[in-house]
Amino acid sequence: MTQVPGLLELLADERIGALFASAKPALVLDREGGLLFANRATLNLLRADTHAEVAAAVAAERGPFASALRHLSETAESAAQIHTLPLKAAGTRRAFQLTGTRIALNAREPVFLLTSQEPANGAPSQTAAAGAAFDGVDAPYALFAPDGKKIHANAAAANLVGGAMNLTDLIPGSHHALAKARSEGEAELSFGVLRMSLRRIGNDDYAIAAAFTAPVREAEQATPKQVVRQSEPEPTKIEPSVQAAQPAKEQAPVDRSPEP
């Protein structure tokens, strides 16, 4: 059984992460044509303000995109194909030439990376890139500089991060995990009752993306007959105040001795 990769896992892939703060418009779709990621340059290209507007523009052209994805699914992984696809930009429907590739990550369902050579107002800042990727998402995501300085946190993450301006201020002793994320590409941290996953994204001008997730409950883990590879569970919406679950009160034993 496979799953669509989560946002953090997508960005940790070098092919996708390199486009996070690129001037080259890029979007990632699932097998059904659903939008998984669009970078800031894509929003600029389509004159869109939010990720949801880009998703709506793609959904409105379901037929052409479905045809392109079908052709891409029949090619070898990472083999590039050029497709001319319509999208609405600033209220006008126009054709864009997009280079598509199929990408498989850790036995998950394949995703499809589409990029455009059309310029989109230069490379965005890391803050603008993070805003395009994370804002409007219910799950908490944040972006940190390699030295741990906070670059951006979406609304859900801001409730957890509070006024902390550095990862080490937020979690004392986190510099070890930060160093591991820089050198190895990923690291995990405990954050109260939550887990914080760190992933390095980008190449030369890289950053550290963070997702806050609730721990997997024992009952939710896969059985031996159906093992699901889920190295990065998709974060769920977490309320600002998260408290550890209290243990259930012990019940008195029931007297089952036979009646005289």
C-alpha cells in the first residue's frame, strides 16, 4: 500500500527542493491531478495570491492535465516530456509550455513535477517562498535558516512557536538536531507531546523546513500484514494548546465468584 508523499518529503527531494525558491515556476501534482505544491514563481506566473487559486486553475483544466499525466506515467522515472497546457492567468486562459517528469519517492505513489521556462519576476526571497508553500495549510510548518534563525511560520506553526526567533530558543539543545539536518538532510526532535521533523531543502541557498506532528498512536500503526511506509506522516492541524492525554482511571475488579 502506498501513499502520496507529504509536503515535507516532497521538498526534501533534491529535484523539487531546488525549485522551492527558484525563479522557475514549478508545480507538483498527484496521479489524479491534485495540486501538492506550487512555488512562489508559479503564483507570480499565474498572478495568483494563494495556493488555492493555483489548485483551482489546474482543476479547471482537468482534461488536458489528465492526458499529460497519463503520458508521463507511461515513461521512465525522471524522463522529461514537454506538454503545452492551458491555465488561467490574471483572468485570461492561455497556453503554457511545461516540462514534466514522473518522480517516485520511497515507494510512495508517484508524483509529477511540471516546470516552466517562462520567467516570473526573478527569484523570490526565502520568506516569500515559504509563504507560498505553507500559508493557507492547516498543518503547522515553519522554515529556519541553516543557523536556526526563524524565517517564516504559518498560522498553525506560529501558535506553537510563539515569540521564539531561533530554533535553539524554542528547543534548548536543538543545535545537535540542526547540525544533523544540515549534514544528513533530516533530523527529528521532541517538542512537548509533539514531534518536530526537520528537512534540508534547496541546494546552495538551502534552508531547514520543519513540520510539527502528533505522535502515531499504537492502534494506528500498520499491522504486519499491511505495512505502510510512512517515514513522514502528513501533519495534522494541531490546536495551540496541546496537552498530554491523561491515563484512564483504573476500574475496580468485578466479583465473578459463584453465588453460594
